[in-house]
Amino acid sequence: MTKIVATEERTLRVRSPLKDVYQFFNDPGLIKEETADVERFELLEGNRAHWILTEKVEKGIRYLADYTVEYHGNGTDHVTWRTIDGNLDTQGEVILRQLDAPNTEIRFREMLAPDLPITNLMAKLFKPIVAREVRKDIGKFLDRVEHRFGRAEG
């Protein structure tokens, strides 16, 4: 098993009050509503969630993400998360800033590192493919978030 790390950062401006955007990112159940390819999801105590995603097959490599994430919010404008168990490491944060009412800026950063059933040599070949897929998946999630809250005007 070999981990391939990919990171995505993006800033969005949505047409929604900061408190609503904060509530979304601090609630794994709401996050699930905008996450694609979820095979199974279980909300756990302590603002944790167990995720199993739909199996992916790429160039003969099969991968089923099965992991538990813990979410921490400061109560107003900052949420972080990290994997506490499983075969997909994730670590990220959202920093929110209220713009002119009702618009909110979302600064999103996430690192994902799937633990793939490949050798280190194969990892060098697959790194660009995995990184592209990770960025694409995060981008689609953020597009759905933007659609959920509406794009800020101006």
C-alpha cells in the first residue's frame, strides 16, 4: 500500500450569511448531502463521521475509501477536519469571512492521501492521475456547495 498525496485550495464567494455556511461545514450530515459517490455514511459521536465511498477502478487498480473523520469548529468562522482511522487520510480547513451582507467568502484547503494497493514505483506513475482526480472531485464538491448557497454577486 502506498499513499499518494494531493492538495486542493480554492476561494469561493457565496450568497449566504456566514452563520449558515459555518453550520454547513461544521455538520458532517450536511456535508454528506453535497458529497458524491457515498456508498455508506454514519454520523458518530463527537462530530465524527464514518465514510465509505463508491469503489473506484482506474487502470486496473481498485480502491474503496473507508475512513473516519473528526470535525472541529471554533463556533464562528473556522472549521478543520482530519482522518482518525481508515485508508484515506484527509486533512483540511475552511476559513470564512463575512463580506457585504449576505455574502460570505469561503477559503477552502484540503489534502487527501488515498492508501492505494500499488508499489512505490507504480505510485510515481499514478501520482499525476490521482492528483488530477482528487482536484476534480474536490472541485465538483465545491461547485455543489456554491450552487447550494448561490454565487455572490459582484
